[in-house]
Amino acid sequence: MKNWKKKVLAVLAISALVTAAAGISGCGSEDQKIKSAPSTRTITDIKGNQVTLPEKVSKIAITPIPWASIVYVLDGGSSERIAAVHPSAMTAYKGHLFERLDKHFGKADTKMIGSDFSINAESLVNAGVDTCILWQYQEKDAEKLKQLGIAPVMIYNDNMENLKKSFLIVGDVLGKQDKARELSAYYDNAYNEINAHKAEVDASDKPTVLFLRTSKLRLQGNDNFMHQALEMGGAYNPIEQAALDSNNKEIPMEEVYRMDPDIIFLSNFDKFVPDDLYEDRIAGQDWSTVKAVKNHRVYKVPMGLYRWDAPGVETPLMMKWIAHTLHPAIFKNIHMKEETRAFYKNFLNLDVSDDDLALIFADEANKNSRPLD
């Protein structure tokens, strides 16, 4: 009888030990699950949305065209986290300065984001993208991405303040807040440097400026804050308000004759160059009587990491270039090539060569135009 009781007690003891061990093992599994669960953080985008991100963002899709170069600069001159970009961002990359500086960017996908800014969300998921930068109006895309586990971060650059806010937002995404604040401060300094001459600009004779986006006479700088840079720099744009009111971004050649611009800027959204106007190469257009053409004051605008004539990372440089081009005597202390060299050194730790600067400032395209310095 005693032996029987001893055996029962022994079995019960062994069972208790097994149960306890199982409990300990179970706790270990739960602890492991907790440890392996990805950590997250929350930021606020331009619309005020609370966006949950991975603690370390690893793959980013970038819908707005200029923002690929902005991410590149804020991330310390690295494209390693850039997984997908708008096709036009790649067009601005290939054959230009950016391609010289970074070969890896050319590996970014250009099919998951459409030319119309549409997004193939399922493809982004399959590519392992964890974060997508969107325009502030892409609410339906943002909702779909969120449902699929991709963090949608909205930005906007309709004016200087929203552009600077968006810098800080993307700085939060990348964990590069200090760099974003530095870039925002660079904008403020450029703005203040130009605006310090407001009284002189206001008292000056303002040259009439025509800023063309394409050879089909589509206007540039009337639908974003580039028109503010023109105003600050001392330009007179007689068709700006009419274009804004009518939402008509193209003008007839007769309008060009009427305004007879003193200076013409040519965007990098088109391949046209000053010689196309000087030599009347564009079918259906006669530029021979236009003042800016007769005086050889047609300029291809600069292009570095991206097109300077779109709101982006190099916009402060574009603001200074416009001011100096329009009023070199007032803005005589602005030396564009030196300032551009300093910008690349400061933000990317790059020593750009004289050949790089010639490419940025389109020296070849502008060879027959009146020198700016």
C-alpha cells in the first residue's frame, strides 16, 4: 500500500514538472514573439494624418517627381532605400549630373508608378516596399496602401512653406531630421538674401520674362511657387495672372509678340535650347522679331540632381540664379557656380568639377546667349 502511494506521488510530481516546464516554454515563445514583432513609430504628414512607420524604413516608393532627388539628399547622398520612382524622375536622371554621381539610382523601378501618378499597390507589396511618399491629394491610393501594409506619407510643395514642412516630414521618415532642418534653413537664408534687396528691386526697371515649359508654348512657373521666385528676383510677367485665371497653360505666338519679352527661360521639361529660337527651328513659330531673341537673352535653365525649374532640393539655387540673371547689378554678390559648388559639398560632401558645373548650367546650350556674369 505504501509502495502504491509512493508511485502515485511520483507520477504526480513528474506531471507537475512537465506542466511547469511547458508553461515556462510557452512564456518563452510569447516573449520571443514579442521580441520578433517589428517595432514601429508614428509621424504626422502634410494632411495631419498619423502615419505608422517601421522603426527603420528600408524600401521607399516615391510618387512625386522631384522628391526622388530630395530623398537622395536628405538620406546623405544615398539611393539605397529608393525602390520605385516616377518615370519622369528617371528621365531627369539619365544622361545628366545625377547619373554621374550615383549609378545605383538607375536600378529603381519605374513601372510601379505611372506617368499619371497612378500606383500599382500590389506590385509595391511584392517588391517589399514599406513606405510610399504621395501627393496630398492621393487619398484613395493612400487608403489602399495602408490596407496592404504600406505606410502612405503625404507631402505637398504648392508653396515654400509647405515645401519646407514636407522636407521635415520626409526627414522624419528617413530618420534624418537634422539634415531636413538644415535644408529648410538653407531655403530661409536664400529667401532672406534675395528679399534683402526688395527696395532696390521694386525701384528697378523690371525685364519682361517669358518662362516656357515646352516648345509648344506651354508656360512654366505660373502654377507653382516658381512665380514667387520670379517676383522676388524682379521679373515682370504680364500674362501670369491671365494664365492663372483661365487655367490655360499654353499661349498663342501672337501673345508672345504682344508681350515681346526681354528675357526667355527654357525649362528642362523639354529638350529645346536657345539656338532653336535663334535659328527658328521650331515649326510654325517665327522668333526673329522677338526682343529676347534679337538680343540673345534666351537661357536654358540649370539642372543638377533634378530640374531646377520645379520645386525641389535645389530651388534656393534656382531662386538665386533667377535674381542674378534678371538684375546682375543688384545681386552682384551672388556667384552661382561658387554657391552651387558649396551646396553640393555641404549637403552631399561632393566636390563637383568644372565639367559638372558646365553640365548643370547648360554652358553648351547657352553658348550663343549673352553671358550672365
